[in-house]
Amino acid sequence: MSLIVILDDRISNRNIFAKLAASIEEDVSVRAFGDPQEALDWLAHHTPDLVITDYKMPEMDGAEFTRRFRELSSSIDVPVVVITVYEERSFRLRALEAGATDFLTSPVDHHEFVTRARNLLKMHKQQKLLASRAISLERELEHSERSREWALRDSRERLAQVIDTLPVAICAAGADGNLIFVNAFKAELFGFEADKKIGQSLTDVFGTEGGESMMALNRMVFETGKALPPFEEEIVDAKGDVRVLLTTKSPLKDLTGHVTAVLTSALDITTRKATEGHLRHLAHHDPLTDLPNRTLLHERMRRLIARSRRGDQPFALHMLDLDGFKAVNDLLGHSAGDRFIRHVGQKLRQAIRAQDTLARLGGDEFAILQAQVTSGEDAADFARRILEVVADASDFENSGLRTTASIGIAIHPDDGLDGEDLLKNADLAMYRAKGEQGNAFCFYAADMQMRARNDAMLDGELRRALENGEFLLYYQPQIDMRSGDIVGAEALLRWNRPGNGIVGPGVFLTRCEENGLIIPLNEWVLREACREARGWQDMGLALRVSVNLSPVQFRKRDMPDLVRSALQESGLPPDYLDLELTESIVVRDFDAVAADLQQMLDMGVHVSIDDFGTGYSSLSYVKNFPVDRLKVDQSFVRNLTQDSNDAAIVRAIVTLGHSLGLKVVAEGVETPEQLARLRDEGCDEVQGYYFGRPMPAWDFIAQAAQWPQLAASA
């Protein structure tokens, strides 16, 4: 069993790292500490196989902890990984000088965490195996002084045979730099016969550059008498291929404790490094366009911010959203829409400089980091060129459709000191540009008076929208996994905004929550959804309708009366209404919300928890909360077939729901592979683009009516 020690003063990080460490391999024991001194006291009596510590801690930083840990007699060969957010070289050097083995940069990439920890554990196991063999050899030698010479020779031969079977490159060299031993794996890796190289210098065996490097590292072991922390190195093998090795060097001592030779062992991690690189690329790039995604955009912004602090020029963030992209999907289909997004991405990539960054954030939204901005006019000129590029690229596949762009600009440091502020402010500016009929750019305006004026204008539009009946409901079908039938639909709010067409709730819902319009708007949504669902029944379509509840609406404490009134007015049977609430509603006032929901369950209405698993208290309340359905958040479904962690989470939610007698619905299903996996996991219902995007009521009715024929043909 392997023992891993986690040290981090933040409990959330300890829990995450402990779970990741436990998933590395079977029979892993994890011990987590929040206090460095407590960890050192415990480590004085226990020897771990791997230590993972945060750098920045209040009482003792990671470098000082590592130094004190290395002073313990049993810690010499134990690998230590330091997690730090610092980019400056001095912090890494402090940790290295203290004895750190490796680094991880925060926020930690989970795949990188598991891969690096697994490599270090395997190397440490090889070291312990070699040490165990050496101890066994010493005991045999001590057993009988009369058979000492024979036992030594026999043990060496058996040890050599064991070492030759290991998939690790192993050799030993003396203080004179000559090769004492080399195993078969290393000899094959470098293309020579092991027996013919014994006694030769390392420079003759491995070349001048490689041999001198090995001897320099060996001298450090001879001088200190201690093993070197494992390190990665690149070599060229006998076939001319570049290989990546995880190497360690340990002293070999005689009975008096004198270092007589240095043992070098190296694990070939070439394939794993390639896998790491592939996974890192997938985690940082958009799958449709292969452009950087939001995660990589944040990393690039952090670098530019750090350079700006060291005196580099400001930079600008351009948030770009395509105007009228919906027409491409509606007229040409979603496949053409994807091709168009790739086409625009290629054109934008060709239009920017090497030092700039283009990222796709999702849908038809892009972001561009413009490095080294000399003035606001420089950013404006850049935005004008981007608008021209989008306009030129919009005549796609001779379709005759014209698409423009809206761009919002935020400049560091005036419009934000960190990436989140810049993204938020550039997004605000982009929506302002879109509100001006699009095909325009807009700088972020920091003065509150202008924002208040804009908010007041939007408030007026929203009030008129309610009065003039400009809001409408779109519906996304929900499919029963056993029968394959459409059994319901989620009602999704849209606004037919004059001059802009149909816009989603991202444009107005937050503002409605701020100005109080969310209450009458949510009441309209509930009543309209019930009315339309009753109309479906009159047409012979007995389908359930799901309505999202707002936390603001729930705080009024009149939801049961509102639901009862909506059902009575529409004539919809309660069993055909499903109310969806987020975990934020639940955790605010558990007892009061539970009482309201119990009243609605008693009416016969269904209650679902939306986006389940993304909150902080899911498992603590769901067993006692009056609900009958859980909705798996689409963030877990998106990478279900590629990410074993997401698959495990989905499986856990399904198991939890079924054990509590709840149905489980998965959102965001986009591929047949995801559907098949969800069926295997036992999910009850699904919804997503694979079955249909949110659509107007008449389109949904037509799809539901034709569904048996469509499903049969599929």
C-alpha cells in the first residue's frame, strides 16, 4: 500500500487533492494536514511514499516545510511535490534548494496532478525495491562469515538477474567515472552490449555530453552522500527517437557507510508525457475550432498581467459575438453552423499577430487578447479590422447570408486588474455594442452614471416587453430512456426584442432579477407553460412541462398559491407540471423552502433539483428534501465519454438518486456516444441538442407529433 501525505491550509484544496490522490491507483492511503508543524510531528514517526504540499501557507511556507522534512532520517528518498501560484523563478529555486522534487502550478490541472503523482510513486517503489534487495543482500552476507565470498557473488548474480527483468534503465558508476554495472533494459535503450561496456568511462559509453552530465550529477551524490530528487530528462535512443526519462540517482555504500558508487535508475515516461500533452491540449482548446478555450485564455491573461506589472505595455481584451448567427443554424442547419464557426475562427486567426491570442468561449462567442496596446485608438483600429474580417467571412458557402459582429473592449489595467474583471467588463461592453444594432465595437465605460442610464433604458424596454407580450417560451424535448418517447419538455424563456430578434435570457434575466421584474415575468412563465401544456393535451399530446423557478420568486413565500392558481386557470393536471429549482434556492432557507415544496408535492406536482452536483451541499440535503427528480448538470455530461472523473460523478448521481427513489435526468446530451453511456449508467430521462435545441411551441408540437415516426426511422 502506498501512503500519500497532503499538506494545504485550505480544507477545500485538501479534500480535492486527497480525492485525486486516492484515485491514482489501488491500495493508496491518503493522510491530509492543514498545519505544517502537525504534519512534521506526524512524519517524524511515519514514512510516506509521496508528499504534496502547498507553497503559500500562513505559518510556514512550502520551502521551509520541505527543508525540515528533508532533515528527517527517513525522508531522503521520498519525493516532494510543491504546488504554487507563483511564476517568479526565486520561489521555485527556494523550494528546489530545500529538496523539492517536482512542481505543480495552481490552479492544478487534475490530469497533470494524477499523472505526475503516479510517475513519482512508481519511481519511489523502484527505489524501495532496490533498497530492499540491498538490505536482503547485507543480511545474507552477515549470516555466515565463512560463506561471505560465495554469498556475495551469488547474491550479486541474482540481483543482476532481477534488475535485468525490470522495465527501468539502471546503471552504476564509481568515483572514477567508469561503468560498474548496466542492466539489459538500458543497454538495449542505448544500443550496446552490456558486458562489453563494463569498466569503460561514462563519456565513452554515453557520449561526451551525456557522460559529462552524468558524472557531474554523480559527484553531487558522492559529495553529499544523499540521493538526488527524481528529475525528468530527454535522451536520444539507439533508434534516433527522443525519449523522456524520469531519473533518480542514489548512493551505494559499503559497510562503513562510505559511498562507493552511484546507482542511476530511469523510468521511460515518453508515452505518458505524450498523453499528458494531448490531455493538456484537450483541456485548453475548443474541440470544434481547436482554438484556445476559456481556461487557456485565463492563463494567457495572467501572463500578460504579470508582464504589465513588470513594466510591459497595457493589453486589450476584445469580446466578440456574431450578430444574426441564429439565421445560419435555422436556414443551413447546425452542421453548417459548426462549419461557419470554424470558418470565422480561421479568418480571425489569420488576422491577428503571433503575440495575440484568439479564443472561442462557446457558441458564437470569441475573445481576442491584443498584446502591447499603445493607446485606446490602437485598440479601436484593431476592433475595426476584426469587424471587417467577420463581414468578409460571412458570405459563407455562397449562402447569401450576411453576419456581422459586436465587440466589447476592456483595457488592462484601467478596466480591470484581473482576468475575471476584464472578461466581465468586456462582456458588458459587447452587449452594449449589440444593443446598438450590432456591427460595432464599444469600449467599457467605467462611470456609473452611464451604466445607470443604460440600465434604465433596458428596464424601460423590459417593462414594455411585458406589457406588449414580447416574451415567449421555447421548449426542449425530454426523452424517456426506456421507451424512447418524448415525455415532456423544459420551458425556456426568450425575448422577441424589437430590432434584435429572439434573444436568450442572458441578455435580460440578470437585470430582471435586479429591478424586480423577475417576479411578474416568472409568474407569466408559469401560467403560460401550464396553458400551453394543457393545449398539448387537447391535441392528444399528454406531455409534462418543466418550469425553472427563480430564487427571487421563492423568497416571496407565495409559490404554492401561485402554482395552485396557475393549475386551476389552465386546467392542467398537477402530474404534468415539473418545477425545477437550483441548489441556491435550497441552501438559502432550507426549512421554509422544504415546507413550500412539500405543499406542491402534495398537490401532485413534480419537483426537480436542476444542475445537481454543482453546488456545495448536494449530499447533505437531498436525502431529506421533498423532491422526486435530479437533473445531472451538462458540465458532467459534456466530457462523459472522455473523462473518467465525469463518468464516475454521473454514475454516483444516478446511484444516489435511485437509492433514494428519485428519477435522474441528464442535460446537455449532444452525441450518440453520450446517450449510450447514459443508458448504460441507468439514467431515466435525457435532453439536449442531440434530440433538439430549444424551439418555439409550434415546432415542438410538430416534433412531438411526428416523434414516433422519426424515432422508428432513426
